[in-house]
Amino acid sequence: MSQVDFSDGYICVYWDVEDYPIPKDFEPRLIFKNIKSALSKMGFGGSFVGIEAYGEDEIPEALDEKLIEDGMIMYNPKGSVNLMIEDITNIECNYSDKPHNLMVISKKIPEDNESMRVLSALRSRGRNVLLVQPDDEAASEKLFLTPESISDCTRYLNGEKPIDEIVDYTSSCTSWETDTDYYTDTEKVEESNVLLVHDTDTDKEESNVLLVQPHDDVASEKLFHTSSSVSDYTRLLDGGKPMDQSVSSQVETMNEDFSRPITHVDGRKTGVFWDVDDSPLPNDLDPQSIYQKIKTALEEKEYLGEMTIWAYADKITFSDDLMDEYRKAKIYFLPGGDKNARFYRMIHDIQLWEIDTLPLRYSTESNVIVISNNIPSDIDFIECLKCSASRGYNNLLVQPNEAAPEKPETSEWPGYLLHGGKPIGRIRYL
């Protein structure tokens, strides 16, 4: 995996003003300037998309206009953690092919498991995620007043601090030859005990940059004695740890849970997002038969493409062996929690799936199929599907509580269920 250069990537800031209020008598233009300067200090100087601010209450119209005109700050009233995360994933769908830096200024986000799951998933998709969290009340009160008040409390998701200055390593560059046909150039930085290793293949457009940093003197003394003494302290430039490829390959074939980009397939794709607490899968069919019946029923409605099914439930009680059979059939059960929690996880997963399968990358249409009750009353979910349609997806919303008969024969399933489905936000011409 090549390291992505975020220094010139797009920048978008998400700010919870309930956690960190707008400073009194402080000009919006200075907030914008200090945030931008802090990012530049940390090495991120790309195009600034804007600042999305979230608060519970409406603000005066004059202040709203001033925030936009002077500070590029878009205030979102009645905002919440859920709205912020939805906005982040929705905007990321529009910047899916570009390096992108996300700065999140919030106390609540790091304490919310679902929010951190989504941010970690975005990081696995090549996004650079920065969390701004002052250490105490004194630091909170000074936030935004200077660039340093922001950069000093900015961390990556794993808690490590971004590199905040460019260091010239070239004066100490050497090369080590080994007993194989491979070699690397190494640059040793004496002051910081960092070993920077980069690929010397000049035909490649990007380099995969790894930093080796033992945590203490004991680890430093044991460095190079074993392979694990090196790998255990190796990090990517953004602080993340490279994934063991032998492990990642096994995980990828076993479960598609959106923690990493889904497995790529060419051509049309159909993502089915199914609330199985609202509409359980048949108990008298094996997973392969369930998959094939759903695929056939969708194809009869002209929803074509390589299909994957995600099934959401409050609790998953299947045995490990049965779960393996479902995974082999490309039906992935995911823990969603209660109804409200399942709604939001499904929204987030749909948007993560769209980042991985955006139609703009392909010449064929893909499909989003949602099977769940009470969605029309949920503004956030309907907005998610409308945005999906605007990006070129066909979508179908199916509400099991509106389908009949109540207890159909297995031979009628799932055709009767899908028959009552309705597209949202886009008319399909078949």
C-alpha cells in the first residue's frame, strides 16, 4: 500500500459548537485564519473546502451571514453527532478520488463508538482524520485564539501527534546492501531516533513511507535483533500501523463489515441493506438458497449486478459455523443495536459502500436496496437515499410491514416483499 500525500489534499473541518463554543467578541475570519494556519503548521496546506459547525439552537441571521461571509463557517442548527457523521460520509462520497483531510473538533465524537467506527473506516479508505481535543478547561477556553491553541491539541485517531514541521533528511542518506536482490535507502535522524525507509524504485509515482520508532531505550537496544523488533514499532506517516497482509487477506474473505474498503468487483453492483429484525430471513432455506432467491427476485425487477447483502440485527445469535456459511454466500450479519442505532449504522454503511463503488468511477449503474420499516418517517434516512440517487445510484426502499401476506410460503419469498418496494429520489426507466 503506497502512502498517500495529504499535504495538498482537500481540507474540511467539522466543529461541535456545543462542546467548544464560538469565542465571544472574536472575528470569524480569525477563527478561519487560525484553523488554516494550524493545519499548515502540521503540514496540511491544500484547498480549504470549509468549516461545518453544529449547534442545538438557531443563531441570529446577522451572525449566520457573518460566519459564512467572513469565516467560511456554515452553521447547522439542531445539529448532533449523528448529523455531523452523516455529513462527513456524505461529503466524502463527493471527494472519493482525492486525498482529503478531515479535522473534527468535538468532545462527544471520541466517546461515541459508532462515530469512531465510521472515522476509522474512512481512515482505512485513505482519509486523513484529525481530532481536536483540548486537554483541559483552560485549553478549551483558549481554543481558536491562536494557531498553536489548535495544533497543540490535534491528534490522529490513534492518539499520536501529527508531524508539525518539515525536516531535511537528505544529508544523512546512506544505502545498505543485503544478500538478496533488494535494497532500500535509509535515512537516519539522530535527534529523534527515527528510521525513515523508502522504496528506491524510481519508476513508481508514489513511495510507501514507514517510520520506525521504538518507544523506549530498551526497545531501541533490541531493534534489528528480530523481525518483530522492527515491525512492532513501524508506523505509517499518519500514525497508523501497517496491516499484516497475511491476516488482512483472511479477514477480507471472511467478513465485509466496512472496517476496510469492500472487495472490488468490476461492473454493476447491488448493495442490499436488510433489517432482519423487521423482516427475518427464512429458517428453512440454506444461506446460498437465500442469496440466490433474493438475487433472482431483484434481477426480475431489473436491479442487476454483483450482489452483496448486509443483514442488521439487535443481537446475532447464530453459531460460528452458520455465520461462516452466510459469509460464504456473501450475506454478512452486522450488530446494529436497537432500531434507532440500526438506522444510523445502515445510513453510514450505505455511504461507506458508495465511497467504494461510486458510479462516477464506472460506466454502469449500481443499486442500493433497503429493507426496513418506518424509514419514510426518518428524515435522515430519506435524505441519505436522495443523495444516493443524486450520485447516480438506483435505489429501492422496501417496508416489510406494508407487504402481504403476513406469513407467506417460502416459495413466494422474497418476491412478494420486493414487489411493494418504491424508488426514492430518482425515476427508473426500464
